[in-house]
Amino acid sequence: MAPHNAYRTDPGGYNDWCVIVCHSDEEWRRLAQVMGAPPWAAAAKFATVAGRLRHQEELDEHIETWSLTLGKYELTERCQAAGVRALPVQSAEDRVEHDPQLRHREMYLPIEHPALGSYKVQNAPFKLSETRRRTTCRAR
């Protein structure tokens, strides 16, 4: 597979990375379109998986030049919308505060604690269609 790596994203901090993986030449062509069809991506040496593997270091440099122009969530969304495998590298804070899928699934919900105040805790990872869930905190 090539590309197959974690690439730095904007703003370039310690936790600003996105993994991109292309399993096929078709997936690579979709990634090239997501990147705006840069001329380097059309080079014959990048046309096949074997060629991209032989030139992987150069390929990674080109991709990272592009990936640094986007935040990891925007990059992930663009790639996935085009059918390219991509995921942001996430810290615990990212998962709790910024992950769109976990937010949609209400994975972390705020609860009130008598001494600590409001803070988020992990909700049940499953949803039951006929059972209302309730996250609470019992003070001791």
C-alpha cells in the first residue's frame, strides 16, 4: 500500500497528524483529486502501487506539503468523502472534545459532581432502541 503513513496537519503541533492509506491505484487517483490534482501526482512513477512504494519517501514529502495546509479533521472529512481511507490521530482530549462521530453518538456526556462540578464521562458505547440511557454521578 502506498501511500500508507501518518502526515502532519495544520497547525503542525505534536498532536496534529492524519493517517492516509491508499490500497489501490484507483484510491490513489481519488486522493490526487482531493489534493487538487497537483502535477507531481500525475508522474508515471506514482501511477502504480509498486511505483509509489519505490518512491515512497518523495511521495510522503509531497503529501505532507499538502496535508500541512489543512486541519486533521477537515483532511479526514475530505478524504473519506472521496472514498480515501483517512483518520485523524487523536489524543484523549480530541476524542472527548472534537471527534464528530463520538459527539454525534453522545459518547461523552457532562455530569454534575457535588465537589468537582461539571465534567464529561464516557457514556455507554452501545445504544438500545427501547431503553433510555441515563448517566449519573452518586455523591458519597
